[in-house]
Amino acid sequence: LSCTVNREVHGDFDSSKQKSKTVAEGKDLYLFWNQLQVHNIENEVDVENYEKIVRRRFFDAAIYVGSLGIFSFYSVEIKAPVKEKSGR
């Protein structure tokens, strides 16, 4: 079983130029061979500019294979830029 990693950038976020912090971590859940999304971690964050990192780790892949694709989990991490503090 191979693990996959996908990165999606939303808004003006650029991780190579901006410091970032993790604002949410969790699992996205799909049913029926990724046809129906049941849980989406993006709905739990209130930021416009962020990076979504999606991985299928060993445990996620084992559940997918063990359930013959009926259940599909992805480990998700949402990173947002750190707001610079003004130096007054």
C-alpha cells in the first residue's frame, strides 16, 4: 500500500514566503469509493488563505482496503499564514 500526499492552496497563501501554523487537523470521510463525502475538515475552519495537505496514511489505506472501498479516510492538515504582529 502506498501513501499519497496532495497539497491544495486556497487564496493567496504561499508557504515558501509566509510562516504558517496548523489551524486544523482531522480526517475527511468518504463512502462508496469516494463518491459521497460525509465529513470535510475544511468546514471547521474560518480562514480564506490556507493550504490543505491531504494524506492517505497506512491506517487510512488499511480501512479502505479492508472495507473494499466502502469507507475511505484521508488524514487532513490545514495550515494558515501566521499574522505578523505590528511593532508599536
